[in-house]
Amino acid sequence: MKQLSLTVWPNPIAYILQQLVNWWQADDAAAYDKLFLVLLMVILCLGLVMVTSASVPVAARLFDNELHFTIRHLIYIGIGIGLSILVLSVPVQWWHNSNLLLLIAGVVLLVAVLLVGKNVNGSTRWLSLGPVGIQAAEPAKLFFFVYLSSYLVRRHEQVRENFKGFLKPLIMLVVFAGLLLMQPDLGTVIVMFATTVALLFLAGARIWQFGLLIVTGLMLIFALIFYSEYRWKRVTAFLDPWDDPFGSGYQLTQSLMAFGRGSWFGQGLGNSILKLEYLPEAHTDFILAVIAEETGFVGVTILLALLFTLVYRALRIGQRALAKNMSFHGFLAYALAIWIGFQSAVNIGVATGALPTKGLTLPFVSSGGSSLVVMLIAAALLIRIDFEARLKGRQAISGGRHA
């Protein structure tokens, strides 16, 4: 009589964990940062779901189509992925060589938007190309960071030893800031200023130069707020939104109520009340409030963990490039990582009442055409930087073995 043998199946949880460990350990042998790409895809999918949920009421009223903003979001994701594929095929050295042309292009875009731009809600920030609107500040930010990274490579010693070398990129920052403030767009200026300060510090600027820049920048920002009536109202509303809950503090009080309703585990996907046109910009600048209401503290924590792990991996990409003496690659990766991280932090601070209201999207999550497309281009550029850094490392190892 033939004896039957029982197959012992491994514990499924242990098996999955082992596979994840193997996948993680194999990362250094990959051609790119796999975890970075996976995190990006997960965040994009979460963003698509939440844009759909948050935009249904306003889309139904304005366009008689509940999925209008979902379709629009998908189109921009498609455009962003298409341009990202193009960016992945372009050597990073091209960006280094073209930095001055890109800088000029950024200035031209910001001037053009002031001359022929479209005014929306009192701000002139969009260039209309047929049915497509381009927010000029988004590509301008990317082009400025490319120029700054290239400058720090070309004039690294001057930046560290000479005040004149330290001052030159700040002059270009002032030019960009002036054009942006004419739109007006203080939020973008703050993001550019913070990223520039952080990158100059990482490049080895002296502490007194670094401190002087921070103090001067903060004084100028305070002056811009103090002498602008609408900006001052935003600050006072941020300090005590409940003092005028149906006026200057309306948007923030609605956002805070969404967070309060969400509690630990949320009201359930699609069950937000504040998105029923009580909360303005629910699917764009204040999408985090809807996420908090529908998924609670747990959902927000998971999303933020994903976002800041993405930023951490981007910083690792910059560190890896600098370790292989690829200075432009490293500085640019740092600039892009700081940009994504700081803009995320500002959006979170605004939605939670920790910062005054600013018109900045949550990267890869909020509905927003130009912002989403440019952020996807920045992510693709990070992947290309990582690919070239890993390729150089393998070539160095191969050359050493042959020697």
C-alpha cells in the first residue's frame, strides 16, 4: 500500500516577510531604487482614489459629471508619466549643460504669465495653451533648482570661501521671487527660499552666511505679510480661526472640523461631509482634510509615512551620488528631495492649522495639473540620477576586478 506524504506549506506571513527581506537586500544590485518607485506608485494610486472621493460633489455641480476631476487627474498622470519616460532617457549631464538655458526659460515663463496669463481668483498664475492651462511657477521652480545645483558644482569653492560666490545664486532667487510676488504667489517663493537655503548649507556655506541669509529672508517674508492686507488677514485667521469662522477663518475651521470628525479611523471612504462644498479646495490644497475625515488619524499617518519615506529615499539617492563624486547629480537630488519634503510639510501645516494658508498642493496626491506633471518629472529625474550613480558604481567594481 502506497504511503501518502503530506506537503508542509510554509507559514504565509513568514514567507511574505522573507520575500520582502530578500527584495530589500537585493536593492543595491538593482538598476534603480525599487522602493522609491513602489512608494511613488502607491502614493499616486492613493491620490487618485482621494481626488475622486473629494471632488465628486463639486464636479457634479459644475460639470454635471461626478468623475470630471478624476478623468482630468488621470490625463495629467498620463502626461506626467509620458514626460517622465522621456526624462529617463536623457542623461543627467544634459541638465547640467543646459542649466542657463533652463534658467532663462523659467524667467521667460514667469514674465509671460504676467503679460498674457489668465487671472483666477485674483491671481495671475496660468498660461492658457488651448484647453490646457500651465502654472508657470511649477516648471520655473524645477529649472531654478537645476541652475542652482549646476552653479554649486561650477563655483563650489567660491560659495564656500567667497561672499560674492555665495551671493550670485541669491540674486537669481530674488529675480524669481520678484516675478512670483507680482502674480502674487508667496507660497512658491517660500518653498524656493527654503530649498535654496538648505542646499547652500549642504554645499558647505559658512555658518555666518547661512545665518545671515535665514535672518534676512525671514525679515523680508514678515515685511511682505505685514504690508499686505490680505496676507495679514490670513495670518491673523491662522492664529485664531474661530474668531471669524464664517469669514477669514472659514477654510481653516472647516479643515479642522474634518480632522476632528475623522478621529482615529475615519468616517469611511466616501463619507466625508465637509467635502460637500463646505470645505473650499477640498480636492486640491485641502485634500489632506478629506483624507483625515474619511480615513482618520491612522490613514493620515500611513500616507505621511509613505511620503516622508519617499523623501528619505530621495535623500539617499543624493548621498549615493555624492559618495561617487557625482556632485551635480547629488546636489540636484538633494534639491528635489528637499523641495518635495518641504512642500509636503507646508501643505500638512496649512491643513492642520500649524501654518497660515498657502496655495500649495500635496505632492503626488492633490488634484493639480502642472504641479502633478512637474513633480512626476522630478521623480523621474531622481530615478535617472540613481541609475547613473549605481551604473558608475558597478563599472568601478568591474574595472577593479579586471585590474
